[in-house]
Amino acid sequence: MRNLNQLVDNALPGLTGAEFKLAAYFYRHLQRLPTMTIRITDLSRATGVSERQTQSVVKALASKSIVEISGGSGRTLTYRL
């Protein structure tokens, strides 16, 4: 999904609250840049979602083709819409 309208119109009904929080965060920060690299800890803090839940939500968003995850070392990953 490439824009916020698609997220809201197509994916919103199938997202949990935590999934929407992270998806909205990614969309906000990836509007002008093709990728972003962030630690799970920082993503958790920025969205108010626990670290454990952030890890599972990131995987869920990737499986729903909302974000792509690549590279990163340990708990730091790179994301792309």
C-alpha cells in the first residue's frame, strides 16, 4: 500500500489498534523518504505499544503487505512502504 487513503479504505477494517498505530507511524515518516531504519525500542516508545507487541505487529504488517522489512542488525530494522 502506497498511500494513507488505501490504508484507511482497504486495510483499516482488518487492523488491530496497535497495527494501525504502527502503520500510521510508518506512513508519516516514510512520506518523503523511501526507507527508514529504527530500533524496535524506539518504535515502541514512539507509538506507545510494548516492545513485545511491536515485534509481533511489525511481522503482522509485513504479512499484510503494508510494510516491507529488510536488513538491520538485531533489533534494528529497515522499513519501506
